[in-house]
Amino acid sequence: DVMNKNVKYFYKNIKNHYKYKDYFRLKLFCIPVINRSKKILFYIVKNDHVTEKFDNTIFLMAGGKGLRLYPLTKFTPKPLLKINNVPIIERIIENFKNQGFYNFKVSINYLGSKIKKYLEKRKNLSVKINFIREKKFLGTAGSLSIAKLNKLVFPIILTNSDLISNINYKRLLNFHIKNKSDLTICVRNQIFEMPYGEIYLEGKKVSKIIEKPISNSIVNAGVYVLSKKILKFTKPNKHLMMNELINISIKNNCKILSFPIYENWIDVGNKDQLLKANNLN
């Protein structure tokens, strides 16, 4: 009695499904994209015209070597690998821009000149981009230590440059501010399926076996909001991973909160994920 039986949807193989704006005129804000078995693959979310602007700095970590994607990253830095002919980092910047963010810091190292050259040519992005060049590999948080604090607008949003997601960054930022958080970590529930049967032992005796068990874990989604207080735990030009910075912040009694995300999210860390991203977008 309460469900909507006349569901609107797109099939995945419809080309350029974003042109079907009539659906959004029906006051829908989210439309599922399905396969022929009517399994939901991902969602198209209504993108209203941006009327609100945010000065907050968006800090993009783009200095890694992308070793898991080698040899694709031998001559091309991972942020410039393309998903449907658009580099990952450009997609990320466009997503932020469409939500009202325009102030970017990009940390570069491996093949960094290629990233800088590409983004400087993309005048149509219509955002402000400043680059921070690492002299050595500083890890996923180390380049924060060489950023000039007076050039950052806090709280800052920090993200890896290999994440494709439809996170609502305004909502994330408001959550951080409203709850007076020092560090907010985006998290998501991830389902893992063991590809083998799991054996339980009591000494040498097999007590039971569970075939391909499934477990749920809350995982780090690689997107953070940081207040100025957190940056005091970094040391200039010292290698620092984000998980280390989080643990240091916890030990110093900082307020660390989690922000669950349910939107489409892909960590383009290996070839399988890159293929998946190309198939879903």
C-alpha cells in the first residue's frame, strides 16, 4: 500500500542516459541505472545549478606512484588515467566544482609536471588550483606539512586523487562544523567475500568449515575534513601516512568523528577497479 510500484529507471546500455532530464522534472532527485536483470548498478543524482560557493580548501593528494596500476602508470601518473576519456583528477575537481567548491591545492611528486601541465591547460575548469611539489615522497598526509597555513581556508577537505564518488561535500562539511570535530573521516560499510572455504581448528582437529564466508567491515573511504588543529601534528618534510596522523590525533584527545557515506564510491587503486569505474560511469 505504501510503496511506489511505478519506478523510473535507466538501463545501463542506453547511451548518454544523462540527457533524459525529463525524469528530473518529475521532482525525482535520484534515478537507478540497472542491467537487464534489473539489478541496480549505480544511481544518477540530480545536479541542481550551484548557487552557493565555499571558500574551503580542497586538498588533493596526487603524488603517489600508483604501483598497483603499473605498467599503466609507467609514463602516466595515476590521477591522469582516464575513465571514459576523462582523467580521474579532472572528474574529482568537476564534482567539487559542481557542488560549489573552487579553491584547490594539489600535492604532486611522481610525474607531477604532467599533472600540473594538464590542469593548467584546462582553463574551462574555472577553479583556482595551486600546486605543492614534494621534494621526496611524503606519504598520504606528509605534504600537509609543507602547505602554508595562511594559504589554507579551514576546515579543509582532503581526498586522494584516485577516488570516484558522489559524496555530498556540503553535507560532510556541515557535519564537521556542526559537531565541532577536529577530524572527520568518511567511512563506508564494505562487504568482503572469502574466495575459499574457511577452516576452524581445535588443535589439529577440524571443528567446522564455512564455505566462502561473508563479512562486513567499516572501512576508511579516503576522504577527510581537517581543522587547523590537526596540522600541528605534522612535521615539515617528514613522511606521514594518514592512518598515522589519525592515531596521533586520537592519542592527543582530538575529537575524531566518522561520517558514513552511501553514495557510489570506487577506489581506483588497481586495474580491476579502473575497469569497474569505466563500466559504471
